[in-house]
Amino acid sequence: MEKPGGGGVLSAKEAFEKLEKVGEGTYGKVYRAREKATGKIVALKKTRLHEDEEGVPPTTLREVSILRMLSRDPHVVRLMDVKQGQNKEGKTVLYLVFEYMDTDLKKFIRSFRQTGQTVPPQTIKSLMYQLCKGVAFCHGHGILHRDLKPHNLLMDPKTMMLKIADLGLARAFTVPIKKYTHEILTLWYRAPEVLLGATHYSMAVDIWSVGCIFAELVTKQALFPGDSELQQLLHIFRLLGTPNEDVWPGVSKLMNWHEYPQWNPQSLSTAVPSLDELGLDLLSQMLKYEPSKRISAKKAMEHAYFDDLDKRHL
Amino acid sequence: MSIAEEESPSVMPKVITFLCSLLERVAESNDHNQHLQQHQKISVFHGLTRPNISIQCYLERIFKYANCSPSCFVVAYVYLDRFTQRQPSLPINSFNVHRLLITSVMVAAKFMDDMFYNNAHYAKVGGITKVEMNFLELDFLFGLGFHLNVTPGTFQAYCVHLQREMLLIQPLNFSDSTLNLGQSLKAHLCFNEDECSHQKQKQQQQLAV
């Protein structure tokens, strides 16, 4: 970590050569860049500091802090350095230096959709195992990701290595705090307890997202593609049935609970027809309504679905 | 009680008192020892003069207007300890304690809470400019090496340390359950039992030294 005014240390401008812009987020741009000293290709995440009001964005603060702790896991993207610099207007900017990954799961799925091919079942199994392993590592360190989606899962298409990225919405859940916000997570991967306004939630929100990603890998389509919070809930209810106090004790006490249309649960195989029996069993455990009944990431890794997977290099 | 639940309001203002007492003693001690420490640096946290407002009043002001989780004050205390361990040439004294306090609470709130006030608000609360608040924040973060996460074990250990401070202030009321900070927060802090006991042991060894 380069300290402000750290004498003799190269600035980001001097240390890296920007090659191309590869993305843009709320707080700045992401570049593919070359480290001049080593020739190593990295991802540079440039963060503008809104100097007058906000200071360091909380997403940056959390991402750097959490990645300092989690970056040693092979399934979490590696944060190599943080540098401070100035832009053309003389405003302070932070550069987060990450290992560079060629693609992400969203692009990977899209490439199969465009060619009309299905993702090979063993590839799905390997990617899902790596995802569960990465999530288990985060949860084991008291971190909720809260924004798991294909776009935030980086990949090396040559080695099929998957890494969790973009921990800007992540947070520690181990110390007593004020209520959590329920305005987290991209709608399609958002757990029903969050949609229904729960202000205290757990690791189970990430597992729901993992389940949605699992189904999407198989079908190449989002499982619940809602375009509003209400539509999102209705998508879920149509497939899994409208929840009630029997299947989910306490659901009717949640802040956003209303009288919803009544649907009976469908078999998951109607939504994910090409998934085998063991896969459907794992998926059903990831998509349980009651958060405390949802399978943990650690338990998911031990599920029989993964029994025939060679885990030595994962 | 779930790990995310808030502590009872009757407990937390006591934390302010204990933290204040502890910081007053540390600052006073370092003020006295200043002439013995040749390697002290002047940092962005140093004021040219001692602020008129007492640490007690300043902390109460932050508590009143920051509206952050009460836990943030324990976490801020953890950050201050980490900062001084990583920056041994910047001991807490009466010239820098106020700026270190407002910065540590603000960073704790940003890291811990989903809803918090921005730097401009904290600058107002702390009686400094927005520009200075932003400088302090960056310096504090890099000074900490962005080491912001606090495990339940660490949180508990620092609560225990604050509890000892309480013994110094109110030795007769120790059995009063509303004051028993470690006990009242214990329910929250059982995420990882192994880590808790290991951290606690390690922390107590450090504190004993």
C-alpha cells in the first residue's frame, strides 16, 4: 500500500502503461495496463474521490480492506496494490491494482448462447465448485459478498479458473451493527428475504445468488429476470410457489409483505430441464425460501453432485 | 440475540465514557513523555494548539451527531490501536487525539454501517474543513494499510479492555449488569468460537505485556 507522500515510490502514472479501457463503474474506469518494471499485465481500477463531500467511497474502502484479507484465496481476485495519484485537474485518485483476468462468467455464458452450444456439464460442475469454494472462504472470514452475479465472477477461459471479484458491496457480518440496507444486489440474483425488506440477513443471501447462477449456467438464461422488485418476487413465486408461514415462518412479518397471487410450487426440472438429479437436488437446497434452511457454501462443496469432479487443481 | 442486532442504548454511552477515560490517560501520558521520544513526527493529525474542547465533550458530540452504530466506537478504538502500532512515531497526544478520533469513527461507520453520513457531515461535527477531513481520511487509511476488518474475537477483546477501564473509573459498580460490557455483548460474538478464544488469548497476552 503506497502511503500518501511516500517518497521514492513510483506513482501509478509512472509505474503503469494503460493499454485499453475494459470497463466503467460508479466511481471510475477500469483499464488493462502493463506494469513497466515487470511487463506484467494488470487491471487498474481508477477511483475518483468526490473530494468535496464523500471522500473515499465506501465501496472502495470495503473492497480494499476485504481483499487485503481474502486475496490469498485462489478463488478471490488478487488485489496487488493500492496507489494514490492525481488526475489532470489535480484531484486525488486511487488506483487499485488487480491481477488481470481475460473474461467473466457473463461473457462466457453469452458466448455459448450466441453459438447455440450448451456449457459442458463437467465445466458447469467445475465452475460451480470453484464458486462454492470462493464463497465458503468469504463466509468463513465473516464476509458477505452481497452482489454475486455472472459479471462479478472473473474467468480465465484457458484454465477455466473462476475468481470472485467486485467486493464493493461486501460487508463484515460478525459485529453488531445498525440494520442492513435492502437496496443491494442486482435484482435477478436478489434473495427473497432482501426483496421482502428484511433488514438483518445472513450468508444465505449469497447462496441464493449462487443458485441463480447455477441455473443460468445450465440454461444460458437468467432464472428470475425481473425488471422491478415486485416482478422479481412474482418470477420467484411462479416457480417456487407463493411462500407462506408454513414453508417460511415469519415471512408475513417482513416489511414488504403483501397479499400476493397464490401459485403452487413447480418442479425445478421445468425451469432447468437438462440438469441431472443430483444437480437439481443441490439447486433446490440453494433456493430454499427460509434462509436458515438454505445450504451453506461449505456444505454445498460436500454435495454428491460434485463427487465425480477431480478437485485436485481446484 | 442475532449478531446483527443493536446493543441496548443504556450500555453504549458508557462505552463513550470508558473510551474517553482511556484516551485521556494515553494522551496525558504521551504529553508527559514527549521530551523523551526523539523520533516523534508531526503529522496531518497534529493541531498547532491543543483544542479547547475536552475529549469527553468531543466524543459525546460525535456520538450525538454521527448517528452510527454504537459498535463503531469500539471499532474506532481498534483502528486507533492499529494505527498507533503501525505508526509508532505518531503516539496519541492532546494535539492529535481529536482529529484521530473523528477520523477513526468516520472510517468505522463507513466500513461497518450501510447508512452513514458523508465526510462533509463529519467535518462539521468535528469542527474541521471538508478538505482537511478528506486528507485525514486518506492518511488514516494508508496509515492502517486499509486493515479495517474486525473479527468477533478482536471486538470482544477490545470490549474486555474497555471493561478494565471501567474498573478504574467505577470500581464499586463492577457487578452492575448494565455496565458489564463484555457480558452484554457476548451474545453477538460467537461467529467463530476457535478464532474468538485464540484472538482473546493473544490479545490478553499483548495487554498483559
